[in-house]
Amino acid sequence: MPDISIEILCGQTTQHLSAIDQRHAMHPEALAAYQNMQAAAEKDGIDLALASSFRDFSRQLAIFSGKANGNIAVKDQANQVVPLSELSDWQKLQAILLFSALPGTSRHHWGTDIDVYQPSALGQNQLQLEPWEYQKGGPFVQLSEWLGDNSKSFGFYLPYDQYRGGVAEEPWHLSYYPVSEQYQAQLTIERYIKVIQELHLPLKKTIVSHIEEIFQRYVTNVGRFEH
Ligand SMILES: [Zn+2]
């Protein structure tokens, strides 16, 4: 396949996307597959909805910087706030990367990856995007089971189905494999380093000096689509 531009891979353009509404945009192939899956879910009584779809580079940079600068709380897998000021820069970076990607490496930049939930199952509660909501006893257990049985036939899978030493488990995050596998293959360290070197962001030195481990643990370390 031809080279995908680094602007597309890093969320610095929307030229590869179709807008859905004011809040959401997706890659057109992923969107068509999502809409088919949504219609199938509806037939089974499940209202599938988007919590998040495309996210651009500047938004990811704002999230990352907010956490690194202490303006947004950083939590651990037990949902406890991490005391960042007590940590080394590398420890800080790892604590942030558990839930928030480095700007330019979020799969949400591609328009192929979405966070989904089921509005009717929430009732009066706020959506948290925490694993318990999708597990036994949580509001979205039926949705999770349905996705487990059906998402694959629409080309979707869970890249963060379990904790692998990098990104935390995210049972709400679906990826449209036919496009995302190509984008993932094209986002190499060499291409990404050029992006980060032109950027002003907190922890930059630590990011650059650990970039290989960051890629290995947080970027390419995802579940496989089972054919
Ligand atoms: Zn996500």
C-alpha cells in the first residue's frame, strides 16, 4: 500500500475522515463497518453509541500536558490518584501512559478506533469508562458479551483486551482492523521521532531517551485480531 502521511498517522489532519456529527468523525471504511455493526446490535436490543472516535493531535497533546503538569489527575489501575511529584520523570511518564497516549501515538488519531457504550444501560449514572462497567455486575456486561460474539464479523477487535505491561485494559476501545493494522505498521519509531523532536511538551527529554521502550510497551503492544 502507498505510504500513509505522518499527518494522518499522528492526527494532524482530518482529510482521511468522514464527519458523523458535531462531535464525531471516523475513517469512512471504519464508519461504514461501525454503522452496520450498530444496526445489528439494535436488532438484538442493544443501543451501541460512541463515547469517543477521532481525536486530534492537539487534543491529545492537551491531555498529556495537563497530566504531566499536574492540572489533570493521573490515576492508577486501582483508580487511585498517583502522587506525581514524588516520582522520577520516567516513573511519571509511565504513570501517564497507562491511560493516555503520547500525542501522535493515540489510535484515536486514525479514525479507526472508537470507545463505545450503551446509553440505555447507564440510567442516571455518568459514563466513567472504567473496566468494572463492562464486567459482570456492571451496566455494560450485555454489551461486552455482544461485542465479544459479533464485533469480529464487522472487522472490529479490542486492542486493549487485557493489561500487557503498557496500556491498561480498555474493554470499551474497539479498533477497525482492516485499516488500523496498516496504519500501525506505518507508524514507525523513526517517523515518530521526527514529530516529537519538533514539539514542545513536558517530559520531552525522558520521552526521547525511552522511545524504544515506549513503542514496545505502549504503541505496538496490543491484542491481535483473530482471523
Ligand atoms: Zn479509546
